Amino acid sequence: MVPIWLENPTASPQDVAACRAMIQQGSRTFFAASLLLPCAVRSPAYTLYAFCRFADDEVDGADRERDALARLRARLDLAYAGRPLPTSTDRAFADMVARYAIPKAIPDALLEGLAWDAEGRRYEDISGLYAYSARVAATVGAMMTLLMGVRDPDTLARACDLGVAMQLSNIARDVGEDARMGRIYLPLSWMREAGLDPDVWLAAPCFDERLASVVARLLAAADVLYRRSESGIAGLPFGCRPGILAARTMYAEIGRVIARNGFDSVSQRAYVPGRRKLVMLARAFAGGPLVSRGKPAPALDETRFLVDAVVAEPLGLVRPDPAHGPWWDMGRRVVWVLDLFERLGQREGRAAKHRPAPRLASIEP
């Protein structure tokens, strides 16, 4: 009989290793931050990331996105039926959603967000943008919270706040890059209020004070959610707090870099230098366990369906709290992460001087 404390009990070690390799190659920064999570959380987190990355790549790389999405939905149905396709990602994902009682509505919503991207959907107001961010980012936050053994509605709501805030940071950072791909994610009504015609601007994207005001407004909305999200970190197991606080802090820093650039994310792309990441990582390690829980606040209207789905889900075989060990017992792991962030920062600096930065997935800082 497989012990209950083993994660992914029916996924082979090779399946888990394949998911780990995918995150290590596809997002070194995310991989480094994940090393601050307890061992028991890292393995299913790699599986979750592998599923999200695979789905994102399938849609981005397909000539006919709708066919890709139909295939992804079929694979999701098979995984939840306990009959995953014979691939490492599918087997590990099916095992993960069963063990942690992840409602199917959550990954379904993620695929819906990818479908919205495929059809080039635009968003008239901030509520529409929140709804999009709920699907492509808050879903990931909700699932990560479940992997940590937490199903408290308020903590889940704050995790969704964090996911939406991170996505708003991504959108603010990638305004110019998205425009050159023919896409606008900024609220269209905000652009008009600033004196910009979205279609005219998209035909010849450029930066001016009008656009700066829209980007600043978006980052202000993100900051509100970042502040709300911090109290949710206090609802996580001690061993999980430093890694999540590090991710929150690094994403919020993107907005500060954009502000220092005069809110110009058309002619330049904000990135957080490696040395700055080191400082934030150290602060997260020291301060994560000390985060205090604030007053409960309702979930965003646009993310409430994710919280409700968890509340309605039968528990099944759910792993207990995975972080009973001392939060400070990270040893050489933290030193290794700090060293990796330093090397990543050096590489990022060299790359920024010689070529445009590639578009990153929504779950990567």
C-alpha cells in the first residue's frame, strides 16, 4: 500500500522528474522561487506548472487554436475520469487533481482564459480584465493553495487576489509587446477616457502621457490587490510563506520598475535585476512567517466562482498540512537559490542589452 504522505503515488518517478525538468528549462526564475517551498509542495507544484505550461504552449503553437483547445479539454476530461493519456504530464496531473481534490471548474476556467486569448478578446473595463485574469492567473493561485493543504475560503480569495494582481503587472509590463502582436489588454474605456482611440493607437503604438496615465491606473489597481493578498499568506503553512511572499514581492516590483521608467512599457520592457531579486528573496525568507492576517474581505466578484467551486468540492483523499517542519530549516537550499538568482540576474542584464526579451507565460515573473 502506498503511504498517504507520498505525493503523486500513482505517477512514476519518471513522470514527476519530467514535470520538474519542464519547469527547470521553461522558467528558471519560477523554479528557483519554488525551492523555497517545502519538499512535499514542490513536486505537485511542478506538475501544476507543467500542465499550465503545456496548455499555454499548445495554444500558442497551434495553427488552429480552437482545435488545440478542444484537444486540451478532452485531455482534461480524461484526467478527471482517471484515464489520463499516457504522457508524464497527463498522468501526474490526473494524480494531482485526485489527491488534492481540485475542482474541475478551476482548470476548466484556465482553458477558458486561453480560449479568450485565442479569439483575441478585448476588455471594455477593469471588471472584464479581472474576469480574464481570474481565468489565466487566479486559477493557478487557487490550485497552488490547495496543494499547500489549505481550503479556507478567505485564504483562497486572497490567493485569487494575488493571481489577478500578478496578471495586471504582466499586462502593464507588456503593453508594447502585446500591441506589436496586435493585442490590447488595457481596459478600452480607460484608454478613451485618457483621449486614446484603441484602434488608432494599435495601428501605430507609441508612448505618451495619455498612455502613461492608463498604465499608472492599472498598476494602482494591482497594488490594491497586492495589499489585500498579503493577509492571505498568513493563512498558509509556515513553510510555504517565504516562497509565496517572494513571488508576490517580485511581481509587485515589476510595477515599481515601470513607474521608474515613467510608465513607458512601449519602448522599453521592465525587468527586475538579479541583485534586487536577491534582496527581496532574503526579506521574504526573514519576514514570511511573520505576516499577519488582516480583516477578512470578500472575494472579487470575478473570482468568487473559483472559491465557491472549492467549497462545494468533496474532499476525497486530501493530503494533510505539508509544512509541519520548522520554517527556518532550509539550509543550503536557500544559499543555492540566492546564487541562482544572482546568476539569472547577470544573464538577464546581458540579454537585455542585445535582444528584445521574449514574451513570458503569465505565471512567470
